[in-house]
Amino acid sequence: MAEPELASERAFLDTARAALSRMYAEVVDRDVQVIGGEDNDERFTNEANQRAKEMRTHALLDLPDVPLFFGRLDYEPGTIEDLDQIYIGRRHVHDGSGVPLVIDWRAPVSVPFYRATKSDRQRVLMRRRYGFSDAADLTGFEDEPLTGTAEADQPDQADAFLRAEIERPRTGPMRDIVATIQPEQDDLVRAPLHPSVCVQGAPGTGKTAVGLHRVAYLLYTERERLGRGGVVIVGPNKSFLSYIRKVLPALGEVDVRQITIDELLTRPTAATDDSEAERLKGDARMACVLRRALWSYVGTPTEGVLYSKGSRRYRVHDYEVVDIVTDLRESTRYAPGRNALAQRIAHVVLVRMEERAESPDDRVQNAVARSKPVKEVLDSVWPRVVPEQVLHRLFSDAGFLAAAAPELTDAERTALLWTKPPRSWKSTKWSFADTVLLDELEDLIERHSGSLGHLVLDEAQDLSAMQLRALGRRCRTGSATVLGDLAQATTPWAAGSWDLVLGHLDKSDGVVAELDRGFRVPAQIINFAARLLPEIAPTLSKPTGVRTVADALGIVEADEATLAAQVVAECQAALAGEGSVALIAADDHVGQLRDAIAAAGLETALLGETEDEVDTVRLVCVPATLAKGLEFDAVIVAEPSRIVAAEPRGLHRLYVVLTRAVSSLQVVHAEPLPGPLAAATL
């Protein structure tokens, strides 16, 4: 690498940063156009203009630890007008006169950076990749000529760059992978908005990164369309969302909500369920149970309606009311059906009036619909109900539950019934699983309004059928990106196959794709963890680890008395290297081990308790239930058998835990290793 050329590239980086600063200053200094005065439409326009300015300002903010570009393409002369050489980065930067200095990675002209090969050059002569320090200082570059014969097309140079980027020590939140997106990942990132996409991804295949970069790409190509409904990312827990929070801002996208499903449903919870009740409440059969329970409130009319206006009487016979109720029952949602019943009865009255040569109008029909005789029929035949009222009765009245849930067994209905029912629905404390059922009932009563433009579900394999239905209702006309790994399904209420997941989301036309090349987890670790697959996910093929790392896997046997000391020693050894270190143990064990680590004088943070410290402390103690989706340079797993014993799907949880390491995994145990792992040899 020639020093003069490296100096030239550094100078260009300085020029690009100066240009971005100028673009930022221009937006900050620009006055927001104020339209009119106090008219509501004008006020909305002014607020929208101010919001657009704020978003543009945030998008142009130069992040000091994020390089402005990561690659360069040298094209054949004449390929691009006045530009035979383009720099590719995380956002567009121009020189003030419209000449691009850096091209957004999402632009069509950037595609060859990810797709071009010697056998398909796409008119590219050379691809250059840049190396940066954690402070975004340009440290070097590697050139990959694409000219020459296809037989000479070797991936070694690109793979070396990929490996170096993956193995670069990390601390704190997840980094973007925009510089190292692989062709199979790029296919998914750039897939069209519709149909929905479901990614089955083995550990370390980058499925979460693919989902985040897909969001950034869709906002680039479909910004106006998605702006109307918005984009929401739903993650499994707050620790996971904290881990991924900086990826989209680094790509210039700051207006995407990242929340958990309980935050999305927004109902307060104060109760907990046992595991069997929670499993049943997430079962797809509950949708039929709730529908049957709600519509059981609609009765059969036994009397007609007699409406008086002055000295005249107008009768709607009982059989006519029965026909109207029968016609409306379950043909619409509950609340609109009640309103329609009132209007249909009123319409019959209007027909009677017209038969007597009267000329009633819509105002008369509305008056009839609101009249006392009609209201009395409504209250007796089609009463008003709220979701809490229906669910309270369902779980406190054994007869009502039996009538509403013939598809459940006696044992299942017993598991759902409250042993000591609350006195009324108004005083009931609901569990999170209950809030999902209340959400279903709310939609059966009155349709949810609006729809998200795009919904991203990460770790979707853990969602129940009823949770998926709730999420699908919020994205009725939009599309979804579904991310997960069936082998990592740790909840007993998991919905099942991806076809079932998409069906519950009402996205049955979605495309299922698989990522099975593990870039981020060394092959030795993948192979070790994959010993669990025949028991936890026999239909899935074994993932392929594309990297081998010297001494990536170690299995250390201790006795019960020395286990904590051995864990401390492994943490000390890991801290002697670079990058992030995680100790992962069963939830009821991790606190004890953390105390031992602290007593040894090591600085540490506990995930889930001290989220702010996790970004700055190299050693993090991670409860096994919070490990999903996270990555660390070095991982120490303590006592795998306790992780397995802690929950019904403990082997699935252990598979998750064992695949969190990017460089090294040390397994420390006193109890025998669980089943398939016991015969492992190094």
C-alpha cells in the first residue's frame, strides 16, 4: 500500500466530512416555511415542515465513530456520466454544486460493490475496501481487481477483509455490516417491499443485521409510501433493543420505532400466569374461543318493536327482528353490528311510514334508531360489551368457558380458569398473555384503524399465535420482515413453522428464505452447538461456519467447590485479550457468579440491571434468558446443565447461549454436560 495514496484517501475523507458538515449547517440554518395562520391544515403543514427539518438534521449528523465511506468502485470509462470512480458510504454526500463525493450504499449504482465478480464484473474494473479504527480513522485499504479470466476469480481477498471486519474487537452496541454484506444477504436486503420476507437464519448468519439494513433500504426506495404508516421494529426485550439501537442511526435513519411487543400493546399488566395457562392463552385456538364467547352475548329476539310518532304506531314484528339479527350476526364486527341492527330496524319503520304516504328522511331514521323502543331491543338482544368484561367472564365462569371452548380439553379449560376470580372485570389485574387476548377481543368488537407501512419482527420464532395475530392487525395493508431461527425457539407457546407464523400474521404470501452460512460464529463453536439440533430442531440442516479461529472452543471441567473460581479465571484470561467479554449463566446462578467476579476485583455489569454500563464495561454478566440476539468477542458459559434445567425448552436456550461468541467460547462445568454435548471432543 503506497503511503502517498493512503494520504490522498485520508485527505478525501477530510473533504467528505467537511462537505457533510456544510450540508448539516445548511439545514440547521434554513428557516422552516410558515404557512398561513391558525387554520388546522396550515398548523399541520407547519408542524410537518418542522418535523421534516428535524429528521433531515438528525440524518446529516456526522457520527465521529462511523466512517463516511467504506468502499470504492472504479468503473470502465463512460459507465457513469462524468464519474468513473465512486466512493460508497452510509449516506449521500455532495460537494455543494451537486457533484457526489460519497454515494449511498442503497443506490442502484452501488449494487456492484456487493455483487460484482470476475465472471460478472458489471463494468467494474476494481473494488477497493477500506479499513478503519474504532475512532473512524482510515488505517488502510485493499484492492480487488475484477479484470482477468473468470477462472482466476478467487474469494480469498474479499474473505480476508470480511474476516478482519468481523474479528475487529467490539464493545457496546451492535455495529452495522454495510461494508461486509454478502450476496445472499444483499438479495434479502434489496428485496421489494411486497411480498413480506421471512428469514430463517442460523446463529451468526447476520439475520438481525439483514433486517435492519433492509429497513434502511426500504426507507430509501419507498420513503413516501412508508412515511404514511411508519416503520416499527419489534424485538424480544429491552436489552436486545439497546444492543441494536445504533445501527439505523449510523445508516442515516432516525425515525424508526424500536419497541417490545408489550410496549406495542400498551395495556398495563400486574399479574402473572403459570406456564400452562400462558401456553394456552397463546394458542391459535383461542381466537375461535374468543369469537364464540363474544358473539354469545347476542341473543334471539322474543319481541318486536312498536314505535310511536304522534298518534300513529309502527310495528316491526318479532320474526322481522329475528331475521335482521340472524343476517347481521358475525357478518361484521360486534359494535358496528349493534349499530347496524338499530339502523335496520329503523329502516323497516321508515318503510311502514312510506306505506302510509309519509315522506321520512335520514334524520327520521336516525331518530328512530336512537329511540327508546329500539334501544330496549338492542340492550336485551345485542348489549354493549367491553373486552375486559368478556375475558373476565370467560376465565371465571366454568360453564361459559365450556360453551365457548369445545376445542379445548377439560384439563386445558381447568388450567385457564381462575381459582379465585376477581369480583368484577373492573378490578381484575391482567397478565401480559391476557392483554394479547384483550387486544383480539377489542378488534372483534371494533376494527383497529390504520396500518403500519412495514413491520420487522426479530426473534419471531418465540412469538405465540395470538401475539402474531395482534401484530398482524397493526400491519394489515403493510408488509413485514420476519427474522428468526426455529432452533432458538425457547418459549413453550411458540407458534411453530414459518408457514404458520406467516399465516397468523395474515402474510401467507410471504417468501421464506434461509441463511445457513455462519459468518460471525467460528466453525468449531457452530459444530459444537449443532450437536443439539437433532433433538431441538430435527428438520433444520446443520449450519456452516465459514471461519475457523485458533482455540475458539474450550471445555473446562471443575468441581462444585471450584466452579466460581474457574469462571473468574476464565474471565480474567478473556480480559487479557481485546474486545467484549460475556459470562452467561442460568438466571438464578448469574448473580452469584457476578459476586465472585466482583470480589476478584474485576469490573462488570449485569445485563437487565445496569443497561447504561453495558456500553462501557468490557465484561458483562448475562442471564441466559437475555442472551438471544447478542454477540460478544469472548463468551464464558457456566454450568450448561443448570441452563437446561431452568425451563421446559432448556436445550433450545442452551443452543442460543452457546452461539453468542464471535471469537472464543469457554464452557465451564461441574455437573455433566447435557446429553448430545457430553461426547464432544476437542
